[in-house]
Amino acid sequence: MRISTKGRYALRLMVDLARNSGAGPVSLKDIARRQDISDKYLEQIISVLNRAGYVRSLRGAQGGYFLQRPPEEYTVGMILRLTEGSLAPAPCVDEATAPCGRQEGCAAAVLRKKISDAVSSVVDQVTLQDLMTWQNGIDSECVI
Amino acid sequence: MRISTKGRYALRLMVDLARNSGAGPVSLKDIARRQDISDKYLEQIISVLNRAGYVRSLRGAQGGYFLQRPPEEYTVGMILRLTEGSLAPAPCVDEATAPCGRQEGCAAAVLRKKISDAVSSVVDQVTLQDLMTWQNGIDSECVI
DNA sequence: TACAAATCCTACTAAAATACTATAATATCC
DNA sequence: GGATATTATAGTATTTTAGTAGGATTTGTA
């Protein structure tokens, strides 16, 4: 029941991008240094965000990344689902073709759905902007 | 963000125990056969539940296990926390000594706590009895 | 009392997921 | 043309998960 580093790093990455936007694209190397995360690992993570259109990239010298949209338009759920895969507590919650074959009236399904909905209700509500606001006053490198 | 088989098997095991209680202790072998789970693996799982006092055991021939308390006194949260470890979405949510050292006002901490609370609000509310009720009408081997 | 059926206990292992690391190609600004 | 970026692909070490295996111990029953 853990969010892996991949999802957490993605959040930190996006918050970092949001905080440091304005003065041109932000290079991954800078983000990696500020967040103290391997830049090669971040590369893989941001490429997912890039392909999904969450960030835009500029190649070459003075290149880097920037957010495609304002921070309040990204929810934590969007980012985590992309990087973590599903947020469901077990296979078969959100899959149409449940392995057990009987989604209807199944105790397991009811329980899973409740957990899944509870998590979603949080992560789909909290935006990047919220994370930034909560973090204000604290120094920027606070770990998510 | 998954519940592992360990936690899920523990739930199935407990529901099975609850359903088959009344006629003396229930042997693990029977549970394993009904639930189609390796009995050796179940042994490890039930030993945790046993040490925690959630079930009682009787050794020797005609021995087995039975629930220590009525099904409505076990929550899903109790069982999952025991077998899965913490249900927190990341280290440092429920630990007093957060690795980042600054629990207060940290965006990460706020987010994690929200997720953790959301999950808890579900799993601490649902009891074994609920699972049994939801499962009524369905054949018993429905997989959690 | 011997035997069978059960729990208990410890250790081992295969496979998958996680968390990176490495290398090289490509693009762009100066 | 060179420094600085992103992009793409492949490889690897570590950890976690999900079991297996073997045997010791206990206890009811014949």
C-alpha cells in the first residue's frame, strides 16, 4: 500500500517545475540537483509525463522542460495514475474483466471499490497548486 | 498502491474461519483447499494472526484454528495493518520520526495524511461481518 | 503406546518489481 | 564546432513478494 519513488519523484518534479517556471525552460539537471534525485532516473519519469503532454520539452542548449498548463490544472491523481499505473488496491477493481469473473455482489469488489474511491477522492481533489501552497514558508527541498 | 496477496489471503482466511466456525476448530488444510491457496503460505500468514491473538489454535489431531472474537469485532484495517504492515502511502506518514525531519507544514506530510486517513476511514469501518454479509448469496470461494 | 493429523518453526528460493546506471544518438543555442 | 540539452534503449543491482521445503512438536484416537 505504498506509493513508489516513481510516483513521489514525479510529484516532486512537477512541483519543482511549477516553482521554477517563468524564466524559460528548466533543465532536468537542475531539478535533479535541487531534489537530490538521480537525473537519469528522472529522465525516465519525465519522459512519461512528456509523452502524456503534461510537460513540454525544448531540446538543445538552454533547453529543458516546462509545465504545459497552470499548476491548478494538474491533480495529484493525474500524476500518480500516470506514473504508478492504477491506484486501485488490487487487480480487478478498475478492470472491466475481473479475474474472478463476478464483479457483481462480490465482497471483495465492494471493499476494493470503497478503498479505491476513498483514495481517488483525495488525489483527484488535490492539485499541484495546493501542494505548492502547503509548501510555502517551508524550504523548497521538502521531500514528497 | 496495491494490497499484497498476504493481506488479501489473510482476509480470505479470516472470512473462511468465520463462515466455518461452530463445529470445532478449522484446520488450515481445509481452508487452503477451499480458498485454493498454498497451505504452507497460509501457515505463515496465520501465525501472524495467531501471535496477535486474532485467532486461537489447537494443536494435534482434530486441531485447527478458530476466531478469538465474533466477526463484527474485526475490522479489515486491523487485519491488513497486521499483515501488510502500515497502510500509509509512504514511509514517514505515521512514523513519529519522519526521515525529512519536518512533519509540520510539509506538503508531503499533508498529502500523505489525507490519503492515509481516507484509506483508514474505509478499512477501519468495514468488519469481517460486513464482508460475510456482502458475500451472502454468492458462492463462498469468491476471491478477495 | 503407536500412529496419524495437526500446528509450529526456520530456512531457503524463484520471480517480479523497484530503483537506478550506462551508453549513445540527436537536437539546438552560441 | 562545441557545449549543453533532451531522447531512446538497454542493462543491472537490490528489495520485495510469493511462495517451498523440511522437520520438530503436540495431541486425539485406535
